[in-house]
Amino acid sequence: MTDNAASSSPLVAAARRESPPHTPVWFMRQAGRSLPEYRTVREGIAMLDSCMRPDLVAEITMQPVRRHGVDAAILFSDIVLPLKAIGMDLDIVAGVGPVIANPIASLTDVEAIPEMTPDAIGFIAEAIGLIIAELGETPLIGFAGAPFTLASYLIEGGPSRNHEKTKALMLSQPEVWDALLSRLAQISTVFLRTQIEAGASAVQLFDSWAGSLTKATYERHVLAHSARIFNAIGDVVPKIHFGVGTSLLLESMGAAGADVVGIDWRTPLDEATALLGPEYAVQGNLDPAVLFADWPVIEREVRRILAEGRAAPGHIFNLGHGVLPATDPDVITRVVELVHEVSAG
Ligand code: 1CP
């Protein structure tokens, strides 16, 4: 375990299944979504350009910590940023998401993807240095995209509802698939290691779209590639593994090598824990849409989730997926206060 001020934080304690003084809370996509101060600093700067400027990355990473008093920061970046950094022709288009100029379809395409080196992402280490200096005892969560979710963007060419090209390649050309996921695992491993070495106190692997797979397909074609990333990182910091619609994959996602399994809003945390057993902490799982309801509804839901989370050997409060862009920031601040108050009492 790394030895810095944040390594005894509530977030790390919950992830390690110890007993923090209160339930730690942070929000997926808390940076760069609903905050007016984010829109101000991003004005006129393209998304991927902003991710490569250490001063901006540090500022945007810190904004939700300063405003909401959350128990962790998450690095402002994107799961496709490492692919841009190694020279792939891609962009993040506002209102759309990642768009890839030359989608991957063959072994030749896969072999043309460069390996990741720490030098290609020196700006990430620099940004984290600035962030850690301001964060003090609050931990920074580093993150990366899991190979399946990254592959879906590279094969489809952009966001996709049905992932049909991705699944066709996975099932029809398994050797091309394995070569692609192996390369993506190498890229995400170096991206995560760089963040850990620079001072991240925990990491999260986002396999956002893994829930589109059956359990058998996940285990046959995906699990080993994500497991390689977790194994390569080792036990220096806690590892969180998250996907959406993954109720039937939770045990497999834990078995890939996570300490904490991220749960979306569909599965109650006590049911998730019954499936996962005593070896895993859980993270989640307020429905992001509930933040648009009246406060008494939100309060009831937060209390329910805290109660269900007590069944788990460790609970990190979060949403079941990312903050929606139109969310009222003041509601997020109130939820942080409520989680702290209820869980400390
Ligand atoms: O808290 C934070 O916002 C931290 C930074 C962060 C993270 C953790 C961003 C900034 N993106 C991500 C992860 C990410 N990116 C995921 C995994 C989390 C999730 O499931 O929500 C995924 C799937 C992406 C890919 C991506 N990037 C999308 C989704 C597209 C789709 O398929 O539906 C989108 C819209 C983006 C753009 C993006 N990433 C981040 C921001 C602030 C933005 C919007 C930028 C803009 O429009 O200018």
C-alpha cells in the first residue's frame, strides 16, 4: 500500500473493508459535468486539449472537491485520452462522445496501434503533482477504460447502442479480438501505473458497456484481459471495477481482481453483497435520475442505500452511473452532507 496522507482516508479504508468514521462519498463524472465553474474554464477549449493541459486538469479535478466536500477527487481525463496520447486519430465531439477516424477491423489495424509509454502521458503525471499538492488528505482516484469498453469505441467508430460490430468481431475473429484487447490492456495498465506512481490513492477500471454481454461471453472473451490489468497493478492501491447493467456479471467482475465492485442502481447493495460474498467492498448506487426528484424522495433513497450498504464489508457511496449534465450542483452538495451525517451517527 502506498504511504501518503490519503492512504488512511475513509475511501481507502472502506475499499480495504476496514471501518471508516463515516461512509465515504464521491460521484462518477463529478468533474466536468454539471458545474458552472467547469463550463467557464472550458470555454473555447476542446475536450481532449483540456485533458492535456496540467493546469486545467488540476483545476477541473479540484472543482467538485472544493464545492461539495466529497471524499475523493477523480482525475479529469477520459477513457480514450490514452489512445489520443499514443497518436490515434480520434476526437471527443461535444454532445456525441469519442469518434474514431479509422475504426479497427483487422489484425493489421490492431498491429498499427502503438504501445503506451509513460513518456506519452507525462502531462498526466504533471497534473497529478499539482492535484496532490492541493488535495492534502483527500485521495485522488485514477481511472482507465477496460479493454472491452475501449474496443467498442475503436471498432464501432464511436458511441453505439447495440455494439454489433464489436460483438461480430469478438465472435467471428477471436484472434483479432484477443490481439486488440491485449494491446488495450497494455495501454490501460501503463495509464493506471502512471497515475498511481504520480500519487493516485485508488483506481477505477470503467467497463461501462460490459453489461451488454452474457456472463458466458464476458468470461470467455473479456475477463482475462481486464484481469491482466488488475494483476499488473498489484495491491499498491485499492482497485474498483465498474460497469452498467452488470447485475449478472458482478461475481465475474470481482473475480477479475477488484477490491471494490461498482454496482449500478438496478441491484440493491445487500443483494449484490449476497452474490459477491465477504471479500469485496461495494460502491454505489443511487440512480442519477433520482437527483431530479423532490428532496424528501432523494433523502429516502440515500437512507435506503446506506442501510443496504451496511450489509457489505465496505461501502463507498456513489451514483449507479455518472452525474447527468443537468443535475443541480446544490443537490449533490446536500447528498454529501446527508451521507456524512447519517453514516457518522
Ligand atoms: O468526473 C469526471 O467527469 C471525470 C472525467 C471523466 C471520466 C471518468 C470523463 C470526462 N470521462 C470519463 C470516463 C468515460 N468516458 C467513460 C466511463 C464512465 C461512464 O460510463 O460514464 C466513458 C464511457 C467515456 C466515453 C465518453 N466520453 C462519453 C460517452 C459516450 C457514449 O458512448 O455514450 C462521452 C460523452 C465522453 C466525453 C466526455 N468525457 C468527459 C467529459 C467532461 C466529456 C464531455 C466533454 C465535452 O462534451 O466537451
